[in-house]
Amino acid sequence: MASPLEMKKPSSSTGGAATTTRRRRSVPPGEKEGSPQNSVQGKLRKLESIIPGRQDDSIEGLLMRTAEYISFLELQVDVLKSLSHLYGVSPL
């Protein structure tokens, strides 16, 4: 079996030079490409849409609600596991 280097041969249509095409990630209108501030703000908006509860203006409030919601979900999983053991439901 040929090694990976031997298997790839340069195409004759490009004169022997290998070309690579990279796809660029689309940037939403109004955002500068590579701006870390915009990506963080977008992620915070997405997180705010996922986490239930009142909408805080502060990042600290959103992160506190997120931590509380994660704890709630972990507790809910534990309760459901206990109920399944109690009623003899086998895990999937």
C-alpha cells in the first residue's frame, strides 16, 4: 500500500502546484470579523435566551442564574434517577 504522500499527486492543470481552498465563516451584518467583543456579546445573548428567569441587564446576574439553573438540572436528574430505581424502571 502506498504511503499518503505517494498517493497525492499534484494536478497537471495547476502546473504541479497544489492549491487549497478554505471556506470563510460568514460574518453577520454589522459585526467586524474577528472582533472578540461581538462574539462574547452574541454568546451572552444566546445564553440569556436559553436560561429561564427574569432578564437581568448585568452579566453577573446572568451567570448566577446560569449556575443556579445547572444546579437545578443536576438535582432534577438525581430525583428522576431515584424515582426510576424506586419504581424498578431499567435504564436505557
